[in-house]
Amino acid sequence: MRLLTRYIVLELIKVFFVTLLGMTLMLLLAGVAQEAVRQGLGPLPILRLIPYFLPNALVYAVPGTILFAVCSVYGRMSAENELVAAKSAGISPMAYLWPGYVFAFLVSLTAVWLNDVAASWGQRGVHRVVLQSVEQIAYGMLRTQKAYSTKQFSINVVDVRERKLIRPTLTFHASGDAPAFTLTAETAELRLNDDKTALSIQLTNSEIDWGEDWVGDFPGTEEQEIPLTEASRKGGASLNPSNSAMHEIPQRIEEQKVKIRRLKQKHAAEAAYQMLLGDFESLSSKEWRKHEHSMRNAETMLHKLNTVPWRRWANGFSCLFFVMVGAPLAIRLRNADIWTSFGLCFLPILLVYYPLLMYGLDRAKCGALPPYSVWLGNLVLMLAGCSMVRKVLRY
């Protein structure tokens, strides 16, 4: 029996790692190329992106790879009547299946860790590389498109000569209480400041236009600094819960609960004060709609934070449930063609698992369903896998 177990495990490992290498390289190159094109990155930043994209490529490659491995190994064994021979010798098919389940369980634990690393360390690393390359990105787009824009500001130029921007126009959009304004200059030059926290724009003979309020001239050289989080097209460091490590989630949940509690107390105090004054019209004013909007946003953020750990565990353990469906289905198909077995196994997963996962995730994020709803797809696969194992054992 040990010989049989060792044989199955070695076959699974061999197919798994060979396939994983090829699939990971393909996904890694596609992800890096997509980010490089979108951000306009040069060769050096592209090389720096590779380590940060590797966990993300593995997250997508591992579930499909382990399904391919079990379809390949168990499909070939079934097609060559190895299981029929084992049954005739009194060996249960479970002796063939359980090594695959144990292997899938260990891979699932690794996949949970990869999901956490990819979402936190990987995404933050990509963000950091893009921020530090903002000068190069801006110059590249200004040379090719004569324009560079983010959510906070935009630059348009007549021409770019080496590092000089000819007749640049900088438009800063309104933000909060700060109004929009426009800067024009004869020439300008971009560079990162010494501590690489801001993009410095040195303007020569500039003019500032605040619209109807004020227009002023600044002969000579003026310097305008823009924080990198505003200068980058990728934006600031994301506060999205999906980019938080799992060990950070409990603290963020507590902080969000405190924020919601304070908002409720603040709104209750304001409502009581207005009711005391008899100012009932204010309770339906635009200001109160803003209060309701901020409360909904805070509660949605809490629901997202609660969903993150469940989602990462569910994504990681999809490997195990893929195997629970793929292995018995490959045995029943009795097809030595790897791609046929894989396609017939993956199609129901594609049509059932992923829609259920997205539905549970969407409903959990808005609070309509509890966070563990993201396991709905895994639960369906487990039931289907148990049903197929029962048929394999019976017939």
C-alpha cells in the first residue's frame, strides 16, 4: 500500500510542478506586460515588478494546475484499467484517491498563504515601484502623447526637448475646499525630490490662473511639489481591505467599529439638537444625506473587512474542492487524453463554482449575506465530489 501511495504522490508532484512552472511563467509575463503598458514603465521598473507579480501569478495558476494534475494522473490510471485491477484484487478506490486529497489539502494551505502575500506584499510592492517610477512614466507619456493626467491634475505640453517641457499647462482639479487653478510657463522640468516623496515641477516664467478670482505672474523660476500619491496615475496607497494582510484585518475591523460608533453618536447628537430646536426641515436636508452616505460607506467597509479572511481561505481551499470533483470525475471518464479529461472537469467548475463565488462575494461585501457565503461554491463542489466518489466506490 505504501508503494501505491508513493507512486500516486510522485506522479501528482511531477505533473503538478512541471505544469505550474509553465502556467506561472505565462501568467507572470502577461501580468507584468499589462502593467508596463498601462503605466508606461521602462525596462528597470519592469524587472523590479517581477517579484511582486509572482505571488499573484501563483494564486491564479495553482488551482488550475492541481486540477490538471489529478485529471492527468487519475484519467490515465483509469484508462489503463489500473483501478479495475485494484478492485479485482480487493483494493478500494479510496486507496488511490486519498493521497490526492492529502496532497491537495497541503497545496490549499500554501495557496491560502499565497493569496495573503499576493494581496498585501505583492500589491503594495507594485504600487511602490510605480510611484518611484512616476518621473519616467510622466516623461514617456509627455513625449509620445504630449499629455499626462491623474485624478488630481493634468499636464499638456507643446513639445519635450530632452528634459525640458516646452509651454507646459498644468491644471489642478478642485479637491475639497481647494479650488481648481491653472499654471502655464515657458518651460518646466520634472524630477523627484531628494527623499522621493514628491514630484517637483520647476517652472520658468510662469503664470497662475484662479479663474475669475485672481491671475498672477511669476518671473524667474518657481517650484511646485506634488505628493507622489497624487502625481501617480495609480493613485495613493490603497486602503482597500483586499490589499490588507490577514494579520492586519482584526485591528482594522476594531478601528472601523469605533469609527461607526462615533459616527452614530455624532449623528444622534446632531439630530437631538435639531429636534430640540424644532428644526425638523434640517433632518431631511442635503447635509443629512451626506451623513447617511458616510454611514453607509463605513458599514460597507466593515463588511468588506469581515469578508477578506473568509475569501482568502475559500480561494486557497478551492484547490482541495477542485480535486474532490476532478479526481473521481476523471476516473469515471476513463479517458487517457489529458486535455479532454481536464476540459470536462473544468467546464462544470467554470459554470458553477465561479458564479457562486462571485455571487457570495458580492452579497457578503454589501452585508446582504454573512461573510462565510464566499464558501458557497466550495460547498457545492464538495457535495458533487462526494456524490461522484460514492459512484466510483459502488461501480
